[in-house]
Amino acid sequence: QLNAVCTSFDMPSYVDLGIPASTATVDVKVFDLSSSNGKIPAAAFMVPVLPGHENLSAPVYAFLIEHDGEHVMFDLGPRKDPENSAPSVSN
């Protein structure tokens, strides 16, 4: 059974994720999909923009998981439908 280590002081040292033990392994590849210049206009996300903070750096990563010839990819980028985000994000 797999456990995840927690670093927060108010949590136990591990959390049982309920994942059964297995000898199977996967290959995981990480891709940095951040914009090439790494600059996103801060005004698109916040007002007022403070002097010297006109651009944001927003790393976006994608993960390719491979096992027995099968592939799954997911990313941590923004939603394609931001209007369906949590109210604090979409309003």
C-alpha cells in the first residue's frame, strides 16, 4: 500500500491513500509548457498592477504517463472554460 508524506505540522506524517500494493510501474514524463518568454500581462488577472510587477510568470506543466503501451496525458494549465471555474475565480 502506498502512503504520501505530508509536510504540514498539523497533519500526521503520512496519509493512507488506499492504493493497493502492486509490482506494476509506470513511466512519467514532465513537459514544461510555459510561454516561451515567460511573461503574461498582470493586468489580465489583477488591478491595480504594482510598478515593477507588470508581468507574471506562470509555469504550466503536462505529464505523460506510459504503461504497457498505453498513454495518458494531463496538464496543469488553465481551464478552457473559465466561466465554469469556482465563483471566486470566474467572477
